Amino acid sequence: MSFKPIEPKRDEFRKYLERSGTIEALTQLFVKLFQETERPENPMEFIRDNFGDSILLQQQIKDLTWEVNELKDENKALKEILQKNGLDAPQTSGDNLQSQSAVSAVEMQEAINKENSKRSQNQKHSGSVDQQEPQ
């Protein structure tokens, strides 16, 4: 019967833990425990309570990434509406994002008003009485 020496198995397991991020997560947890000003009465409880933090953060990152992607898609659609109505979409640099958001809202409202006006004019010219919106 042949068997592998224990050192290669140990090394292989260590590499597995490194690749999976387990060693990094445990290291961060122990650093957090070390940095506590008052040592917890029950270190195992501290570890149990704080180890889930990384799992929660990962879920929050996934949720926020999804939300960012949804907002990017919405932004793209709104910019297409602006272009369709002959308006230029404002460029965002991040420095004056708040003021540009106000400008974007004004431009978006103007684009919506312009589109509604076009629809209203088209309905009047088509002679369709039942499709006209009340004024």
C-alpha cells in the first residue's frame, strides 16, 4: 500500500484555502479581534458574530452592483430619449454631479414635454378625435 507523504497534502490544502479566500478572511477576522480595545469575554462568540460580516458585505456588494447596472441601463435609456428629442445629454464628471442632476431633471422634463407636444400635434393633424388627450 502506498500513500503520499503528509507535507504535499498539507501544502495542497494550504493552497486550496488561499485560492478560496479563506485564509484572507480568517486573517482579517483575527486582525479585527487583535485591534479590539477590550478583549471579548468569549473570543469564539466574537469570531462567530464577526465572521458573517464578510458574507453580508459580499451580498451587499452583489445587490449594489445589480442596482448600479440597473441605473446605468435606465440612464442609457433616458439619454436615448434626450437624443431622440434633439437634446444633448449632459456629461457627468462626478465633481458637480448634484448640480448636473438638477440640469438633467430639467432637460428630461423638457424632453418629455416636447414629446407630449409632438404627440398632441400629431393626433390633431391625424383628425382622430377619440385619441386626443383632454386639455
